[in-house]
Amino acid sequence: MRNAVDLPNRHADLFLRLCLQNQGRLSKSKRQMDEYIRLTEAEITG
């Protein structure tokens, strides 16, 4: 993940926790969070 997307450590850690809580996917509502809104679909599903 860190090779594909440049996120601060705390945002990357939160991203992973959110995905783990949702069967490996980032929910549509979480994709709208300020930390992740700039990520493309390809970066999220990567």
C-alpha cells in the first residue's frame, strides 16, 4: 500500500483498520472522508 499511495502513517493505519472491519473493503461513506477523498478507485481497490 505504501508504495502505491503516499499517506501519513496515521491515515494509512486508519485505512487498514477500516478495511479490516469491513471484510477487506473501504466503505463508500469512508471513501468520502477528507483523508481518502483524493484517492482514486484504482488506488483504493489496488
